[in-house]
Amino acid sequence: MIDSAWLEINLTALRNNYSTMKNHCPTAQASAVVKSNAYGLGVDVVVPALFSEGCRQFFVATLDEAITLNNIVKSLPQNIEDDALRPVRIYVLNGLFAQDAGTYLEHGILPCLNSLEQIQLWQSACHRHGAPAPAAVYVDTGFNRLGLDEANIESLRNETAPFEGWHLELIMSHLACGDTPDHPMNRAQLERFHNALTALPEAPASLANSAGVWLGSDYHFDLTRCGISLYGGAASQLPDTILEPVASVFAHILQLRVIAIGESVGYGADFVAQNDMRIAILSIGYGDGIIRQAGRSQPGFAHVFVAGHAVPIIGRISMDLLAIDVSEIEAKLETGMAVEIFGPNASIDSLAEISQTISYELLTRLGTRYKRILK
Ligand SMILES: *Cc1c(COP(=O)(O)O)cnc(C)c1O
């Protein structure tokens, strides 16, 4: 059976990107953010690769994701001495519900405590459990999404009681504008984070996601939390060409056709040929996570890569099909030929931009229809 569309995952590139991001922050440890099934690429392949590169700290969004991850990590070859020095830590970003505390403790998973109530919940859960267990405190420094706000933090200043009976493993916060280096929000969040650190008991700190890493060593603290950079997406306006593409998506040419000037292509007859043209129909569409918006010609055509050329997607994208203009290609094209939708020759960031989104959304929308090929 021929695969309609396939997703190549370059695990060497993933490991190299992890090392690149880690080496850029020599004073910090490097965790990996693997929420949403490792940004759509699959925790089952991404986590073992990162683990073999030395990564021991992971962030996910939900407890469910953490349990899956925990089972994967447990099945990996362990090194007892190394594990004692650098134990695996799996953090859940979305916070703690009372009914889940026992499950966290049973699996040794760490919640990121997002409120005073959650700190209390964890404290009582550890008390019932009969042993202190580690958790992180998530501080909101202006994002206004998750975490303890400034008033919460002030109420904890110099208090020791809320931190008794459990182990404060990490104090963390998240940047809203890390991808815009000059945005004043970055400095403001950094200041608020420092202030929070003076109010809370001493513990390792973490602020930078991928973009935060490029803001300078002030932002590195003790632990970085990179996601998109590991997967080869640009995280910042800075040209971070030192990262290697990890995910490549391919489809086949199903049919080649010649159309005359004035004929239209696709639903809505939106695209109208301005010349006689040769087009190719590919075995991929929005059902595979290619955003329908990418079929519009404004603000510019999205490009795919075939036979050594970048060629535009034309007409509205269908669920399982899309059309490309191959008029300019002189090489012989045939049905069954592979076309790169994004990858080393057609950047995911360009496709994301034309699709009016970000690489993160393209990756997490890929879905399950692809055959995954590991490189
Ligand atoms: C998703 C997420 C990250 C990773 O962000 P990238 O931009 O992908 O590096 C880090 N920290 C938190 C809290 C997140 O939600």
C-alpha cells in the first residue's frame, strides 16, 4: 500500500537542537517541553531520543500526558548512578486538582502549583501520604494565564508554614513576549520574577522557553524549558538558523493535468489560470493538518518543494488533496513522485506565516493519518 502522506522525523536533528539550546545556556540545566504529544511528533520517539542526549526533566500540560511519559521513561535503559544524581522529573504545567493528588504521588509526578489553594492541597496530600514530595510553584509575572499573582506572592513573603511537609523543587514563570526581544514586557517580567524569588523560599528557578534563551543569560536561571526549538521551529525574530529542521512532511503526486487560461482550480473556483498551466494534485489536505488558509494567494502563495524547485500551492485546499502549479518545472514529473510540503527545503515557518499561524500550530495539527518515518 502506498502512503498518502508521511512525516519524517529526524531524531539526530532533534538531539542536535537539544544540545545547541543546552550549550547556549552553560549555567543552566535544559529540560524539554513535550506537551501535546511532543508538539505532534510523538512522545514515544521524541522522549527516548532526548533522554539519550541526557535530558532528564520534562514538562507536559496534563496529568494524562505525564503518566504516558512516565511509562515511556521507565522502559528506557536506566543507569543507576546517573539516575541518583539526576533523577527524572516530569512536571505538569496545568496545575493540581484535589482528586488527582494521590495519582501524582503514586507516579512521582510533579504538579506546577498555580495558586495558594493548590499549595495547600499539595501540602495536605503529602501529609496524608506520610512523606514530602516535590512540586514546582508557578508564578505569573504578567502573562495573566496560569500562576500565583503578585498579591499571592506577597502573602507568602517570609512565610515558612505553607512550604512545610513538601519539597519546593522549582520556581517557574513564563514569558509572554520572548519572541520580541525589544518588548519592554521581557524586562518587566524578569524584574517581577526576581521579586518573587526574594519572597519565596530558596529553590532553583526557571523562566526561559525557547525564545527566552535568546534574550541573554539574565533569563537563563537554573533550568530552561525549550519546546519549539527542539523541533526545529524558529522561536524568535532572531535568525536562529543554527537549529536543524526535525519534521518533514511529504505527499505524492496523484495526477498531473494541463489547464487552459481562464479555467479554475478547486472549490469555489477561486483560483483562475492567467495562462495555460500544468498543475499537480497532491495526496494531502487540511485533514492532514495543512491549514486551509495556505491555499489563498494573499498575502502570497505558500510554496512546496518538488524536483529541486519551490512551487506554489494554488486554489482552495481540500480535505485530502491540494493543487500546485508545476508549469515552470522542466524536469519530468510523474504520478507517485514525492513532494515536500515542509522540511529542509520548504521551511515550516514560511508555511506557518502564509497560513497566518505559527509552526507550533502546524505541528500539533498534523494528526494521526501520517505514516511516521524515523531518520
Ligand atoms: C509551552 C511552554 C514552554 C515551551 O515553549 P516554546 O516556545 O515551545 O519553547 C515553556 N514553558 C511553558 C510554561 C509552556 O507552556
